[in-house]
Amino acid sequence: MIAITILKNLRAPPLMNLVFANRKLSFYDTSSTPKTKEDNAKLHREQEQRNAEDVLFDMFASEETGLISMGKFLAGLKTTGIRRNDPRVRELMDNLKKVHKLNNYETGSSAETQHLNRETFKAVVAPNIVLIAKAFRQQFVIPDFTSFVKDIEDIYNRCKTNTLGKLADYIPQLARYNPDSWGLSICTIDGQRFSIGDVDVPFTLQSCSKPLTYAIALEKLGPKVVHSYVGQEPSGRNFNELVLDQNKKPHNPMINAGAILTCSLMNALVKPDMTSAEIFDYTMSWFKRLSGGEYIGFNNAVFLSEREAADRNYALGFYMRENKCFPKRTNLKEVMDFYFQCCSMETNCEAMSVIAASLANGGICPTTEEKVFRPEVIRDVLSIMHSCGTYDYSGQFAFKVGLPAKSGVSGGMMLVIPNVMGIFAWSPPLDHLGNTVRGLQFCEELVSMFNFHRYDNLKHLSNKKDPRKHRYETKGLSIVNLLFSAASGDVTALRRHRLSGMDITLADYDGRTALHLAASEGHLECVKFLLEQCHVPHNPKDRWGNLPVDEAENFGHCHVVEFLRSWAEKADQSSEECKPEAVTSKTQADEEICSTSDLETSPTTSPIPTPVESGSRAGSGRSSPVPSDAGSTASAGSSIDDKTKPGL
């Protein structure tokens, strides 16, 4: 009964059932044989998925034990920017915990420190294999995330030595921040995350809430209605100055007057039937959706402090009411309280970087992939942030940095690089205009190193880095990197090249392939990997007519020569066996095709019982091999290894 209960708890829709049998976890497809084009396409995708799983296992598996360390695998995943708490790999982490529980590990041990065999690993990663394969294939917007992070760390450390600026003191609670606090978080549109410094220290949003409330108003009312009440032009004045534009409207939603009017639109037009408490919860729910469920709270002490020191903001409210700026039936006291509440929402760098990335991603949260705002709304919000986001420094910021940004007097700086990433920097010391000193320095150094300025030339600007480009995106550099990996004996790098879909048979100008280089340097493991798993031809000739076995013999690598000759003999035997009786002669290409197909189509069996058998033998823990309905084209070596490697 216990075994049956465990099996029921582990079943996961659709079609892929998690089965525990003979101390192994595996998925099996209960669908019937495909009969349509869509089914064939699905089967092809599943085959590619299985190949990716095998390559990932080979990349991280230990040669001594034949098992994979999940701690090492998750650390490798983190270098691509994907964290363990990412919602998109939740199934992977849940499966790890299930394996940990089923194998009766000690209570004090962690599920992430387990060592898994091939079948168990494939079962664990299967639900998230598309994202994981994309990460290791370096197909995210920042392919070489590790190098990018190193450059960001250098800029962060330079900014840390900046001691200029002073704390905001017009709100008493803000004057209590530690002036040495300095945190920075990055989130790309693909959900790659990096943080350094005081990123978990909570602070209030202040003016960084203004573009978010403006976005909600645009989403619900549309730009025509919103901008009939508030303008779109930079004010050229202080953010809290008692002034309206020539149409008797606040200049833009990023200054205090415009933000107060936006809050009145939320109260009077977006949700007119809601109470003050309900409209606050409604707004906070939007913020949380943008942050992907990260921390968004409320600081009541700052709220009370801000309301007590709000003479200028109340003056702005009365001045706008005098000029009939507000919608009808506006309760000014409720509007002012709602504005102070939005400014007093509490968060940290981690959450705000995801919000910034959601703005960079056209309103779609990168970590949850939820569409929060329409792309047209984000376009309008970023346009206003670009021209009005950093108080009276906005013109200089647009000139020097050239990116949409919004700063707040609590020390926050939200920077958006459209279609690339969102960045949030937090440091309480401010300059005389109310912008964080370290945050401004970081933004300026960022665009001086990378071509992120909106008007940087991406083709001819050679003195700046472009992290969006892959280091080996050209064919010539791909060949150089592939051959260098083979010559240096780096099997892990070769596995990455295979996982990325690179043609492993590529040759340089002299016709030398990776197999030539590996053989000439005596790297037997590379030679085995290229032949056994990449299925490269064993007899390519360079421009001088040399074979890989000739290279190994010339440099005295006897063990490589012996292996290559035995491999050639097996290939010749296989080609003879697959030769049709009616054919009297064949070309060298025919021999290579026969030898390759013979290696790839060895019959395999699946250790997974059929649904009927697994149900009848659940209590005994026995299973009989049946032919795999996924086909017989699994990667060479994987089925053989699974029979010899111990189960968990």
C-alpha cells in the first residue's frame, strides 16, 4: 500500500509519469504510435530532448563513479544566470526532493547534494529540459554571462569607493539609512540573474513607484484619457515645484504633481467603487506580478513620516484642485494618502531588478513569463522615463547614458535596457538633485564599457563591448574554438559544442579536424568522445592526405594509434555486414554512412515496465524489459552505460 501511494503522488501530467522501480526514477510516454505529421514532429522534439539530457549528463558525470553530482550541475546552471529558486525550474527542484525522500537519505543531508545515475537524472530534468538546454547552449540574450558578470563586478567595486552625496533629510525616516549601503541586481529578459552587495536590505520605493502607477493607469484607461489630465513634457524644474504647464496640467507623470494626479485617476476612474484599502491592495498586486512574486511590502513608519512632512505635496494637491486638474468626485485626502502609500511600499534590489526586466521585456515578467502589461503601455512608460526619469538631471542623463531610468530619494535607481535587461542600483547618498550618487556613476560607467546607449552604433563602434554577441558567433571562430578544445584535451568543452548543435566535423583551411588535433596531441578521451558520441568519420584526410591515425603515429601516441586502428577494423566489418547482395561496389561515402548508421541504430530496450506490468508488480519491485516505444535511436553509449551503472 505504501508503494502504491508513493506512485500515485509522483505521477505528473501530461503523459509523463514519474515511476519508482528498482531504485530508479524514469519517465515513460504512454501515448500511442504517432500517425500524423504533428505526432511525428512531437516525437522528433522528444528525441532531441533525450539527446540533450544525455549530453548534459555526460558533461557533468564523474568518470570514476559514472554518476552526476547535482550540486555541480546546479552550480553550472547558475553560471548561465539561472538560479535554483527560479520558478521555471521548480519542477526540477521538486523532483530532486522526491528522489531524496524515496532513497531514504539522512534528514540532515540536502536534496541538492545527491549523486544520480543517468536514468534518474533524465527523469529529474525532463520537465525543464528546454530551458536548461537553452542555458547551456548559450542561447540567452547574454550568451557569455560569466564574463559579463566579471565586468559588472569591476564597475560595482569602483563605485563603492565613491563617498560623495548625503542622505535625504526632508523625510525623517529616510535620514536613518546607512550611507555605506550599496547593492546592485541584474535580471535579463531571459531571467538571467546576478546580484552583488546589499541587495536584500529593504527600502521604500519613493519615486520609483511613479512609472508603475502610470503604467497601471495606461493599461486600464489608455493614453488618450491619461494624457488629457497629465502632460508628457519635461518640466525643467524641481520635482516638487509648485508649477503647471501652459494647459494647466502637471508636466509629466514622473514629478510629484503628475504622480499625485495619476493616483487620482486610479481612485476616480480605474476602480471608482473600491475603498482606500482595496485600491492599495489592487496596486500592490500589480507590483508583485511585475516582480515575479519577489518581496513587495509596506513600511508604515515611512508612510506616517512622509504624511507628516508633506506640506509641499499638500500644496501641490490644493493648487491642482484650484485649477480643476482632478477628475470629478475626487477626494483629495484619499488621493494624497494613496500617493504616500505607493511611495512607502517596501522592497529590495532583487525584486526591483525583476520589475525593471519586465519593463525591458515588453511587460512580460521574465521569471514567471506572465504578461502583465501590453507592449504599447511599456513603450509609453519607457519614453517618459527616458525624458523625465531623473528629476532635473534627466536631460544630462539622456545625453550621457541614453537609457530609460527612474530614481528615487530613498537611493534607488531603476535602469531599463529595452529588449536586453533591467538593472536596479540602491545607495542612499544623493546628489543635490535627488539622484543616487553611486547609481549615477554605475550607469555612466556601464555605457562607457558596453554599447548599451540607445544611439551607439552596433556595427562600427569597436571600442565598446557588446555582451549580446556570442564570442564564437562566426564560423571561423567556431572552428578555432572547436579545434583548440580538441588540441587541449578539453572533453567538457567538446560536450558543450555538441550540445550547442555545432558541426563537430568542421575543418580548418588545411582540412584538419578536431579528430586530427586530438590524435596528434595524444588525447585518447577526446578521440573516444568524438568517435563514440559525436560519430565523426574516423578517416578524414587533411590537405596533405594524412589521417588521424597517421598523426597519432607520427607523434608516438601508441595508445591512440591502437584505438583508431581497432575502430577502423570494426567500421570495415560493419560496412561489410550492411552491404546489400545486389551491390557489387560502393564508394567511400557509402562506407561511412553504413558505419555511422550501424553505430547509431543498435537495438536498445527500456527498463521501464508497461503500465499494466508496473501496476501488477509494484509490490515486488521487479520489472521486465520491454521494447522502448521512443525508438531505437538513443545516443551511442547511453543505453550500455545505464545497464552497468548502479541504481540509486
